[in-house]
Amino acid sequence: MKPLKEFTIPFVGLKIAKHHFEYDIEQSFFEYFEYEDFNNVDVKVNVVLDKKSTLLELHFEISGTVNVNCDLTNEPFNQAIDNEFDLVVKFGEAYNDENEDILIVSHGTYEINIQQYIYELIVLSVPTKRIHPGVEDGTLDSDILDKLEELSPKQDRKIESEQDIDPRWNTLKKLLTDK
């Protein structure tokens, strides 16, 4: 996969100081990664690159919304996300990204591409269980919710089933409660 140029930061010409980068992430960014869980994306990414003499420190902050489908009703809704991540870039003999917080690049490297880190930060910021806010507060009116309510077990069925139990079992149940 060819890296996107706008997410490549050439750090060789930068002074030893803090540098700010801002990105607006939209749906086309996730189409590039062939990620189809989001219907629409509007996320702002702020990256602070703190260049030091022997290493680079990157601080990522994201905030915005992703439009996803509810896991219960399949209704689309905007999920607010807000997250941050720190990455330290060190220089070494060979490229190594085994540690999630530390990236080691070879000494001759003059630029770093951060698109993968932005992608992972946004995807991991979305909750694993996506529930429409209208489901939680009861304001969403959906055919699927009505069907789920209709098919859910009722308390009346439990009372009827207890009356149909053979009375000899009730005596055995007392053994569990009487000690």
C-alpha cells in the first residue's frame, strides 16, 4: 500500500522545537484502507511533533464524529470520539515497530509517515458495542426494537411455568434454601 503524501512529515529540515500539524479526516481516508464500518467520518487530528536532538516525540489528539450503524437496530448515528496517543521515534540500526509506543527507524531516515497511527487511533476510539443514543433513552422508534420487545421473554410466562411444576420439586428446593 503506497503511503499518502499528506501524512508524511519530513523532519530533517525542522528545527529542534515543537511543530504542529492538523489534518481533517474524511470518509475517503478510510476508503484508502478499504475499511467499510464507517458510513461517514468527520474527525480533526492534531499532531504535535517535538523534535529533540536524539529522538522525536509525537502527540496525537483526535476529536470528531464517525457515522456508524447501531448494533441493535442497524440505524445509522453519529458516534462522538475523542482520544490521544503518544509515540516516541528513536533512531537505530534497523526499522522496528514491535512496541506500540516506540518506533525505531534507521539512522538515514529523513521523514516519517503517520497515516497508519491515525487510522488505528480512530478505529480503536470507536466503542466495540455501538448503541444508538435513542435506544438508551427510549426515544428511538424502530420496527426492529418493536420486534425485539415482542419476542423478549415476559414475566407472565415465568409465573405460569412455576404453576405447572410438579409440587414434589418444591420440597426438594427447600433443601437448597434450608441449611
